[in-house]
Amino acid sequence: MFGRDRPLSASPGAFYRPATGGPVVESAQMRIRVALPTAVVWILAASSSALAQRTDVIVLFNGDRVTCEIRSYSAGRLSVKTDIASDISVKWNRIVSITSSKQFEIETADGFVHYGTLAPSDPPGKLRVVSEAETEDLDFLSVVRISPMFESFWRRWQGSVNLGFNYTQANDYVQFTFSGDADFRRPSFELAVSLSVFFTSQANVPSNQRASFLTQYEKFLADRWLVIGFGGIDRNIQLGLDWRYSLGGAYGRDLVNTNQTRLTTAAGLVGMHEEPVTGSSTNDLAAIVAAQFSHFTYDFPKVTFGASLSVIPYLTQSGRVRVSFNASAKREIARDFYLTLTIFDDFDNRDPSTGQPKNDWGPTLALGYTF
């Protein structure tokens, strides 16, 4: 392959060792003279190939033009790679034109997905999507997500990790929190995983241990409808729960889906296996009604608000109901770093260990990083 099947030199015998030692030096010099220009050509070719990727052009409202490689767009920021500043994020409401010869998947607020290259509109102010079948001009604010069609598997993952720690010497109080989430998005579905751990310890007081792991699959249907499948593992010593294993499904709809706000509701069924701290384990079936809300601001510091509510009435235990609520606010403090304040509240009107109503709530403050 490329020079291994035949000599690079024009002299057929240059790479063969002769009977005498003299020509070996000349042969080595010949190889160096040939190899150096060849290596330079390969380096220049590789550099040209890398530079050729920076062919996308975005035009800002003040007339500035940025030549770059478009990575993705979501949450109000267009992620691009440039030769000078490496990866940067451009505020979506500052862009009036995008040009790219690459193929993209463009999702709009009405739930439709468009495919094609991007071209400047006339006059500027629209996102023009060009395909073999037609050319469409989309309002910038109607676009909620953009991703290259041939983007690698790993680059489609987005997520964050959060870590918090608190210690009070007076009462020997220790609090530790960790949470992380990641999601893989395609036009027809989304796969998400999340993990959270909350632990407190205090002298002469029983420790509080909370942990939750959830994996969720969403299949997008027409008119913003979706089918959801999920499975999870939970632990909450404060509520008398050693372990809970859940598996369920739901049918839902995005009531609001814009480039800044999303509100989703869903209802379905969930099967559970519960192991209390004290007592016998049980297998249960329950209904679930849930809602999830998220909203973010464009400008720095970027602030993201989120909230989720789940109501789970048991079908196999008459009268038992669980309610789970979470609210969070994230404030950007530097690129990819932010502070997050979270308030959680879990209520069970029939503790699996004692059968009594129990409530567990509290705030957490953590430092987070997005990727």
C-alpha cells in the first residue's frame, strides 16, 4: 500500500544491498531525499483536509461573519469549531444567516424534522434548508435542534455532572451529593440516563441515604406525541425503603416545545419490586402521572430552570400514593461550569417499613460541569 509494493525511487536497484559496502550510503541518502518531500506532502495534505472542514459560515446580526464547522444546536446555543478559538458557543438569537454544504437534521417546534443543506435566505433572517425535493425557509426561533446527519455516535451524547459537599464541625454534620445525566438524541428518539446520590451523617443521628438511577427511552410520534419506556433503581432509608426496582411505560405529549421552553406530560403504568428496611418484600403495580418542565435564558450568565412532578397511586395497595417533586436552577459561572441549586421532596403516605406517612425533602447546592 502506498509505496510498500514498489520503491519510491526511480532507480530500480536503489533499495537492494550490493555485494560491496559503498553504495549503501548513497542508497540511504537517496531514501532520505525521497522520504522527506513525501512526508511534507502528506502533512500538507492532512492539514488541507482539516482546514477544508471549516467551510460553514454564520452571519451575525451586526454583520460579522464566522467561518467554522457546525457541531450542533440546542438549548439556545450553536456549538461550532473554529481554527482560532477552537470550540465556541454562539447565541442563537444573534444569528441571521447560516451557510453549509453538509447534510443536517433540523427539528422544529411543531415536531417535524427537516433534512438538507443550509443556505442564506434573501433577505437574511431565515434558516433556508435545501433538499433534493424542495427548499424551505424556517423561522430561526421555530428551530429547537440541529445536528449533522453523519455525526459520530459519541458526539451525539450530551450531559452534566454535579458534586456537592458540606461539613459542620459543631454537630459533626456531613452532607455529600452527586448527580449526573447524559442523553443521546436522534430525530426519532431520545435515550437518557441519570444517577443521583445523597448522603448525610451526623453524630447520634441516623444517617440519611438516598440514591436513584433511571434510564428512559422516548420514541417521538407525530404532532409532538411520544411513547416512553423506563426502568429504575431507588433507595431511600428515610422513607423506610431499602431498594426498589421499577419497569414501566407511558404515553405523553410535548405541550410546549420551543427553543427555550419544554413542557411534557405523560401517563402510564409501572411495575415495582420493593424491599423495605424492615419487613417483607412486595411486588406491585401502579399508575403514574408525570410532568416535566425546563426553561433557559440565552445571555450570559446562562440560567436554566427545571422541575418534575410524579404522582404514583398503587393499584395493588388500595389507598397508597407516592409523590415525587424536584426543582432546580443552574447558573453558569464559566464556560461549561455552573452552580446548581436543587430542592427535592419525596412523600409516601404508607412507608413500606412502618405503614405510616413519611416525607423526605431538602435543598442541595453543587458545582456542575456540562459536556
